[in-house]
Amino acid sequence: MYAIPSLPIRVTANILPAIVVGDYLYIDGGEINFLDNGTFRHLPDNATYSIDLRASWNNRSVTINPIKKDISSLNYVSLWKDPTSKAFYSYGGEVTRALPPDQLPPIPPNAIWKFNADGNSGSWSQVSMASNSIFPSLVRPAGGVGAYGDGLGLLLGGYATSISSLESRSYQGLVPTPGMLSYNMSSGVWANNSATDFSTYGTAILGQMQYVPNFGEQGLFVVVGGQTANRVSWQDRGSNLLPFRNIYIYDPASASWHNQTASGSIPNPRDRFCSVGVQGENGTYEVFIYGGHVAPTEGQNIASKTDEDVARNLALDEVFVLSLPGFNWQKANYTATHPRIAHSCNLVGKRQMAVIGGVNPATRNDSDQITTPDVWTNGIGIFDLSAMQWTDRYNANADNYTTPAAVRGWYRQNGRYPSQWDDPRVRAYFVRDATPNNSTSGSTNASRGDRPTESGKSSNTPAIVGGVVGGIAALALLGAGLWFFFRRRRRSYQQARSHKPDSPAAEIDGCDKVPSGATYQSAQLDPKAELAAGDSIPLSSSKKPRADVYDQPAVEVENNSRFELHG
């Protein structure tokens, strides 16, 4: 085994999960690519690192402090921050593929690990499970779509392989793991909910999820991009990519899925990108995405094959921002020069996004990809979220985040909300004042009660006449309204159902066969049926079928009055 060099002489580093806890950015594991006396090495990096965010630095002067790690590092894990302490959890993943098969490290038992952070030091420990927990029945997934918020860690989908867990050692290829896993960090309770209301087979791979705290009863989780698959096998061929026009929303309070169509500069489909979320002005919330790639149809996961592949992946060097509740995408204006995948993004300070590691997907083969030096020193790039511009400097004293000018301009022109809601429940999550007499655009109406006459006295005559005329008009409108309601109801239902991502049909004998020894995460069963005796679900299991969610007409916004953001 070769010694891992200090970070400044790395060529590239990739698959680096990172998370901010307190005043430090922590980077864990991943793979390192470097020159060793003229010989190129590609090795797993079994260490945790910390970067102090209390002082400003650039990517040449930054101090990256190594922290000893005495447990195995896995790739494609999900990190969840503990809301009550300076700690974070790591779950999921697979053993590195950076070594020859006969040199691979042993597959560790399925476990969740906790890192107790202490600035430039810290320690890892395995989290114990209750005797009645469902955790022993789970197959550890890699490449799932994870996020944390309100004390929950969520992991949607992913895949299992022969090197991801002991339970899946007999698997051939990559087998999708359907369902939504959740971990309650205060109670230690695990739940395993079906995700067939998200996609046909309940699968999701290499997308992104962000927790949006200021909407919904317990906040909402928003999912964008990535892929779906059947339950038999998955290979990244650049197909089954989810469109960014469709925004998928998970409500932890009801354990239900919804979606909403977005507008604006819609990103092209992709996977292996990164994202951050930040609270905006006047109650908005912005989700930024960066990078990603589309695999060649031949199925090579990382590098490009043809000139067309190179051009497509180079163009994916772009940053987009999705603003809620407008559900509008805007794109940063810069020239694509450094496309990136297998990287991580974190909000650092008040208004900057730190991009850690990654490799260039616009290279022609895997060898060129990991041997081409990173254009960023130490593999760190900084993006100013408010200015929508790249820099190499982290500013610990930066001003507070402000919603980008392009986003503010869209709200001024179009109002606070989408022109049409796909789902009345989504509207209820995001519209602050949904009383019948108020405009959903946020404007207010003057009172329609008795008004004073010119002499200053109120007159009851207009009210009496208005009541008679209004009653007749109401009866006519009621009949017309019922006809319009039932006509729109059928059309709205068909439109809403079209948003559900359809996974491909299984490729074995035209049916959905389960590989020998496979244990799927949710299998479209009632979540309660999968719990051991005495275990409980921290999320509600009283979900309605997806069809019931959309069994109402679409809600239109009639008034697109301007919505002003400060600045």
C-alpha cells in the first residue's frame, strides 16, 4: 500500500462527501489520484479532513487538516448533520473501485457511523441499534439521493452491488434499491417507506435532495434530477434521466409525494451533480445545482466517448438556481470551461458555495479523466451565490445572502407563485394566505362592505339590492361552476399523472424478476408490514394513492401582480 501524499500535490480527488458542522467544513474519504515518483497512483483516501471557516482563505492558502480515521471509507455515502450536537452521521456507500479486485478492502458490516466533531479533531464511532430495529433487514445502498432536516436523515433509492454490503455479495452488476429510508436522529428509529409515488418502481439514483425548512408543517424535501430504473439492474447509459422541469416534493409530516412544474431556464437532464440550499429574502428559498454529466449510450459510466459526448458534458459546466415558491429556474451567466462530476457542494459562510473535488467528464477515457490535473488548486472552487460568479476565495466576512438579481427580476415581473399549480396540496404548502377572498398572487383587495355616502352616513339600500341580484347570479354561477369543475377534474388528473417518472420495464423475460438473494428496500408494501415487533415509524404511513393526490382540478393563479424582493 502506498502512502497518501499531502493534498497540494494531488492531481485530482473525487467522490468526496463533505458537510459543514459548526465553524468547520469536513471532508470524508473519497479517492485520490497523484504521482508517486513519476508513477500515477489511484487510491482510496481513508481519512477525514477539516477546514476552518472562521477566517478567510483562498484555494492556494487554505489549511486542510487531516484527522485520523480508523474505520473503512466508502464511496457514494450520505452525510446527515445531527441537529442537537456538533456531529454528523454517515450511511450507505460501497467499497472503492480504485484498487484491483484482489486488493479491495474487506466489505464492512452494514452500520451507521457518527463523527463527533471538535474543530481540527474528532472521532468516529458506530451507532448501536435497538434490538427491535428494522436496520438489520436493510441492504446498504450506494448512490442514493440523501438529505437531512428537522432531525431526520433521508436516503431515497440507490443501488446495491457485490461490494456495497455483505448482504449483496452475490449480486451481479448494479441492482437498484427502491424505497425511502429514514433515520430519526433523536430516537434512533429507522423507517423503510415505499417510494412508488415518486417513480414507477420507487427507484432513484444519483440525483439531489434538499430540505426546505420554511414551507409545510415540518418542512419539505425537494428532489431534482438523477435517474430512475427498474428493480432488476441498472447501468448508466444516459437514459431514464429525470427532467428538471418536474420538481418532486416529499412531505415528512404525511409521508406523501407531490410535484410541481417549474418554469424558466430549465437545466438539461443529468446525474452526478451537486446542490446547496439557502434561505432567500421575503420567505423565498433557493436551491442551486452545479455540474453533472450524461453517460454515453454504450454505458461507460464516467468519461465521454465521442465528440458529441465531449461537447455535451462540457456544456454541463453550469450553475442553475431554483427559487421557491415561484418554482422558477435561472442560469448563471459564464462560459463553460471546467465541467465536473463526483464532487460535493456545501454552503459556507453566509453566501458562498464551496465545491470540493471532482473529475472532468469531458475527457475521452477514464485514464485521462483521473490523470488530468484539476484546474482548481486543491480541488476547491468557490461560487458567490448572490453575485452568481466564480472565485477562488472564501470570505468569512461576506455580506448576508441576497437573492440573485435574475431571480428578483422574475418575481417582480411574474408575481410570487407559478401561473398554475399542478396539485392543490402543493399550493397549500407554499401559499401563505390561501383564504378564498384573497388573490394567490399576494395582492390584497379592499373591503366590499357598506361604504359611507357623500354625507358620511352608511346606506343599507345597496346591500339589499346587491343581495337579491347576487343571489340570482350565484345560482347561475353554481351551475356553470359544477360543469367546469368536473370537466377540468378529468383533464387535470391526466396532466398530473404525466409527471410521475416512468422507470423502464424490467429487461429479463419482459417481467420484473428479483435477483436471487435480493432483498428490496420497500417492494411497494405497506411500511408497517416491514417493521419488527415493537418498532415504529417516525413518519406517517397513512398515505393516499398518488391518484387521490391529483383528483382535483389544477389551481390557476389569476393575478400575476408583481412581487417585490428587497434589493
